[in-house]
Amino acid sequence: MTLILSNDDVASVLTITDCMDVLEDAYRDLHAGTAVTRRRSDSLTLTEREDAIYGFKTMDGVIPNQGVAAVRLNSDIVTWPRVDGNLRRVKVPAAPNDRWVGLVLLFSTVNGEPLAIMPDGVVQRTRVGATNGLGVKYMARENAKSIGILGSGWQAVTQLQAACAVRDIEEIKVFSPNQGNRVAFAQEMNDLLDCEVAPVGSVEHCVTDVDIVMCASNSIEAIFFERWIRTGLHVSSIKMPEIEEPALRKADRVGLNYGQRQPDTVRGAGVNPPDRRTGTGWAVHEKFDFESCPKLPEMIAGEAIGRTNDDEITCFVNDMGLGLQFAAAAGVAYRKAKEKGLGNELPTDWFTEDVHP
Amino acid sequence: MTLILSNDDVASVLTITDCMDVLEDAYRDLHAGTAVTRRRSDSLTLTEREDAIYGFKTMDGVIPNQGVAAVRLNSDIVTWPRVDGNLRRVKVPAAPNDRWVGLVLLFSTVNGEPLAIMPDGVVQRTRVGATNGLGVKYMARENAKSIGILGSGWQAVTQLQAACAVRDIEEIKVFSPNQGNRVAFAQEMNDLLDCEVAPVGSVEHCVTDVDIVMCASNSIEAIFFERWIRTGLHVSSIKMPEIEEPALRKADRVGLNYGQRQPDTVRGAGVNPPDRRTGTGWAVHEKFDFESCPKLPEMIAGEAIGRTNDDEITCFVNDMGLGLQFAAAAGVAYRKAKEKGLGNELPTDWFTEDVHP
């Protein structure tokens, strides 16, 4: 049977520590060459709405030691509104019932069969959190005790869970431009995490007197600036533009997830998104030398160093998602969901065939 | 609702003429730049079977004028046996119930929603047939009346249907090394097509005194040779290696489907398939100048010429599949299946989400 899982199913089984464990293994395999990941591709065209474009995004990964392959795909109607002064890339929930469209399809590398189909949302935020958590594990001070987080949205939850899983965090400050959001989020995190979480009214207050700053915004412009850099700080971001280039330059070391220069973009006639240079990929920071940055697979394999002493300033830039991450995270979600009898089972024959394709 | 279609559903609605019509439109859009197609990628790793590799293949296409985007994927266990002296690339039906795994997922470019999921088999052979049919339409003599076809397998059916849809074919000869196969196939085609179809006992007999030769084999070595080239002949192939390089050189003009040099291949450690240089991509014919060959989108748009007179020798090499072709063909299959009430409907909410991915 092929398992159809919902985001709720995935959320009920996929813990951040599971995800970090399976990602570490996958990164070791990637470094060793036994696992592979195919660069994300974006196919962009016009759509009926004149203020939007249609984007079809896919990425693949194969991890034979975990027995899984996956494609993650997004079928998006994308707009670029300006919110609170910052340019944002906003996907419109245009599908029936005001929903978004993102999927992970999971396959077996042993016999090729389709194991599961699931939405990508929970997998996505868990793998983003786990990745930045690995950034904290390999790059932040061992004795880091406090975090300031910029952002209180969907991604911020797993960022904090992951950081707390690898460091003994006692205190967290939350800033978001919207007071209601930051208060509600701080309350939610207080209940979820074993430490003090408090909303703060200014971004300067949030980034002061903390060991780690985590950017977890939807902004495609800088939200963390050079003037906030201090001895021993670790700054983490989930989107390339969040940390401004002068701040990256001031760091002793900038770590990357995997180091992909840019997505493989196929752009139709008339498609000119405003974030062509400011959204994804190294070109966001035109003059920064990402090529020589240590990458997570190298740090995990012990072939690159994330931090040498408590005084160093480190940044971690979660530069681009990998199909490999979705294979690993969806794989563990599938195995645990199957054990628990979650999801809707469909005949595997619906997704296979008796003719040689 | 999202429609789950079977190969039988697709076969019952997707005609070769539908497919050729929709492909011509898609190629015009591709040439104009409004439609896009993302190069096929192959992610290859080891698998448990020592004589096989695991291959995860994906390709995407978006055609906003037809309202569709698609990814076509294959999750394959691949082996390389030698059959009748020729090296073949054989996908093992290793999934439950001895089945293969290939899918097309179709999405709307208007609102992003998942429209349909279907196996790729019937779509694949229909789009391959339609593509070579367009090769015949734009490159074979207008007065071509006879075909010799090499191969009697799954792909051969649509090759003949497509050629007969664009030329007034009266006589077809079929050769395949296996007598039972060629006799059964000739009988089947006699019933299906409005012309005489006869099996022949030698490949030389098959390629002699015909206006068109169609290669429709599973071979990854040459099966059509220079010595068989004659004035006015059109030779068509579904796999890059089928027509040997000296034969291509002897042609006045060689047309390509779209002209992709090679797939975007990510190869894991230890993966050394024997067809590394002989399977797919231009490297099969090391010295041939594919770059300057006319491509179907150019011929359809009237910006390249396929044939100038009845004496020219032309070849058409269906060099690599396109995500665009799957979007077009699956799109028309979906629309017709929906009209007829075919397939299994699943809630679209199963494949969409209420969180921003």
C-alpha cells in the first residue's frame, strides 16, 4: 500500500531530534558520495493573475543507506507585496479551499515502489529547523545559553526546538514587528520548551545580550545588521538575504548548508520577479566568497571546523533546500507513521504500472 | 477533486492525433518562450542488487497557455543485460506485483492545484510516437507511402499510428529478431491501421524499398547502418544510439526533438553503468555536430526547414524526452478523462495544505 499522509500525521511523528539524527546520517552519506541530491530547479512562467507568476519547483534526493528517494515539489502562485516596509515573496493560497500546493513523494531504493505521498509543509519546517539546529551544534559556543529570535511565524517553532535540542538554552527573546504575534508565539514556546521565552518590543533588545541570534523571517531583505555583531555570537538564518553582507564579512566563519550557488532556473518570456537578485542563491550577496565557506556535510564528516574557541563570531546561512533533506525527513516520518497506522492507504498498483515505461 | 488515472484510462482517451496537436501547440509556445521545460535529471546510486543501480529520473514542464504544469518521474531498478547480441538497458519490474514505477503529476498554472496523477507508460509511448510523427510530418517526403519498422514492442505501435496520421501510408514491413513477436505485432497493426502490415524475416528486407524507416527498439547500440541509406529516405529513431553515426553523416539533414546535450546526471559513488557513453545524450555520437541540427520547435514555428525536395535524405533523432511533452499529453488526457468520468477521484485537500510551505 502507498501511504497518503497529512501534515497532522507528519507533525505527530516527526520530531526535531529524529530529523536531526537522520539528516546527520544523510549528510555523512552525501559527503561520502553514496547519497546524492539534485539541485533545485525553478520553472517560472506567467499566469492569469497579472501581479503574480506561476512557479513549479522541484528537487530530488536519494539515500540508499536509508532505502529512500524523494522528490519535493511546489506548484505556486507567487506575488511580491511590501509588508512593514520589507519586500516579501508571498505564495498565494490559490488552490481550492484557499490552500497551498507542496508535496513530497517518497520511493524505495530497494524496489522502486512509491512508499508515501505527503504535503511538504511540516517536513519543510522540520528540515529547516533541523538544518539550522545542526548549524548551532557545529558552530555555536558549547556554553550558549540564550537566544534572540527574529520572527514568530511557522518556521520559528522548529528553529527554537532544534537549537534547544543541541544546547542547554535557558532564555529566549522573541521579536516580531507585530505585537500580537510575538506575544502569542512566546506563550506557545514557553509551553513547548523547557526554558523562559519572552516577547520583546524592539529588535535591538532582542539581539542584545544573547549567545545566538536566529533569523526566522519571510523577508527577502536584510533583517540582521553588522552593528549587532559581538564577540562569541552565533547568527543563524533561514533565508540567504536575512543577514546583511557586512555582517557576514565581520564573522570569523560563515557556514553553509550545502553550498549551491543558485537554483537551476528556467524562466519563461515576460517573467521578471523583483527578487531576481535578492531572493535565493549566492548572488544575493554579490561580493561574498561563499565558495570557501565550510559546509554542513564537511563539518559533520569532521573535515571542516565550525568554531575553534568561544570568542569567534560565526554565522550559519541555510542557503538552499536539498531533495536529500526531504528524502531523509519524509523517510523517517513514513516509517513512524506506518508503525502507528496513520494516514490513508491506497493500492500501490495505482501508482505503479505493468508496462515498461 | 484530484483524479487518479490508470494506463487504461489514459489509453482510452489519449489519441495520437490529440497528442500531436497539443504537442505542436506546446512547441510553438516553447519556441516563443511562454512555455518552459526543465532538463531531465538522473540521480543514480547503488541499490541492494549488485547487478543493478537505482535511478531516480525527473523532468518538468510548464505550459501556461494550456493551463498545465507537470513533473514526470521514474523510480527504477536498472540492469544492462545483453539480448540477441545487443547491450540493452532494462528496467526491472521490482515493485510489488512485478511492476514498474513511473508517474506524471499534473498541476494547474491558474491556481496551482494538483489536477491528476497517472502512470507514465501510455503518456510516454504516445508522446514518443507523436514526436516521431512530427518528425515525419516536417521531414519525410510528402508522398511517402511505405514504412519499414525495426522493433515490435510497446513503442512501435504509436510510431506507426503517428506516421500514418501525417502521411498516406499504404504498406508497412515489420522486422524484429523474434519471429513470434513480429508476426503478432504485424497482425495487431493490420487490425489497427488502414494499410497492409507484413512481418519480414530479415532486417535488410525491412529497410529496402520503403520511403521511411522507423527504429523503435530497446537497443542502446546501433541498429540502422549507413549502407541502408538511399535517396529520399527518412529515418526515424526513438533512442540516440539506434542510427549509427556514419548514417547520420550521410543524411542531408538531421532533425532533433529539442536538442539537449545530455541529462543533468548526479552519480553516486560506485555507480558505473555500462551505457555511460552509449545510452542517452549527444555523447553517443562523439563527433556529430548536433548543435546546428534543426529542432522540432524551430521547424513547427517555421524557422527551420525539415526537407527541401523529395531526393533529400533526412533523419529524425528523438534525442531526449521533455517535461513539456508530459505536461501537454497528460493535460489532454486529464481533460478528456474528466469529461468521461474516468478514474478515481480523491479529495484535492489530500494533496494540498493549509500551511505556507
